Amino acid sequence: MPSPFPGMNPYLEQRSLWPSLHAAAIVRIMESLVPQLVPRYEVGVEQSLYVDSAEGGEFFGSTDAAVVDGDDEAVRSGAVEATEMQAPVIARLAPAGRRQRVRWLAIREAGSRRIVAAIEWLSPANKTGSGRAKYLRKRDRILRSRTHLVEIDLLRMGRPMPMSGVPECDYRVLVSRSTDRPLARVWPIELRGLLPIVPVPLNPGEAEATFDLKAILESAYDAGGFVHRAYRKSPVPRLPESEADWADSLIAKDTRPCS
């Protein structure tokens, strides 16, 4: 069953639902792009890990970016010299805090595996708390590199990412081509607005790939069974009264949100 909203469904912004929606949407973007890009490019889901604790948040980077230094052959074969067993020591353990894995898409050149474009579908961990500062540092590294950035912000919570010249709006999609910086294309989207077909820049001289953001969202909505889950609570953040009445009218035929 399709979402009753013409664009973004505000009921899907709940923190309890967002991880499922985000994971499904990222995979569907990958599935949409692969036929357009292989074999010249590789498209893969990658992860960044955030941990929030009492001491503050920490960003542990991409979980697929491990590098082994030293003698790789010795590491692979297990050919390490035996040493004397050390006596145990007493350690003090601290709670690890809340771990949040944030998935994003990397488009790499098939040969060099250089990241040509990064597709970020923002999560609460990117926009709020200590995770915002960590994401902004990552974003800044991308914007200073040759990597194109596609940034999808379908969350009303938190502050928008830094950019000038964009009117106040509920949601936004940014496409930053490395050769055009500091300028970028931005789609400001209102709650009642439609979602765009998003271009993905590639290497110079190549036509952009695209994905239909509305179709991606509809597919993720169906796959997650959100019609049975999304309307048990009111949207978070709450909608203005005029928009809440409009939203209620869209879903009234199927279900009714709690107050």
C-alpha cells in the first residue's frame, strides 16, 4: 500500500521507525543505481559508527575502512613469535553508551576504487547531539575533496546543514558537484511538496546517474510494513495545527494516529 502523502511522510520521522526506513531506502537507492553504473563503477553500502556516552559522543569512522600495518603476510599466516604469557591485571569497565550505525552509499571507480560520489541520507545521529559535529567534519572533508556529495535531509528535527541561499523549508536535497563548489544545487521541499528525481554526478564527461526519491520512499514504506506501524503516534516533531489537519485527512480512511 503506498504512503498517502505526496512527498515525505512525516510519521516516518519517529526515532523508533527511522532506522528501518533508512536501511531499506539506502539499499533501494543502490539497487536503482547499479544497472546504470556497472561495470565502470562499484556501488556499496558503507557504515559509520557513533557512540554516545556520559563522557560525550565519539565517532569511530567507517567500519569497512580497516587497514593492517606491518607485515601483512605474517598476519595472514599467523606466523608470529610466541611470547611469555602475561599476568592478568585489574581493569575498570565503563558503559559503552548508545551505538548508532549510520549507513551511506559510496560510488567508487571500479579499478582504483576511488570514491567518486558519496550519498548521505541523514539520520538523527547526523543532525542532533554530538553526532552532528562529527558528521559536519566528515562533510567538510568531502567538500574539500574531488568527491561529489549527494545529501538527503528528510528530517525536520535538528538544524539544517550549513548552506546559504536556501529558503526555510521542511526538507532538502543537496547535490554538490566537486567542480562547481562552492555552489551546489539544492531542492527545498515543503511537507506538501513532491520529491525530486535526484542526479548523481560521476567522472567528467559522463552523464549523471539518477534515482527517483519518491519511488525509493514508496518501496521502503511497503517493504517495512509502515502502514501498520507509522500511525500509532503523532509525528515527531509535531506538525503545525493546519498541517496536522491536512495530514489527518490523508490517513483517515486507513487508520487514525494517537493524540
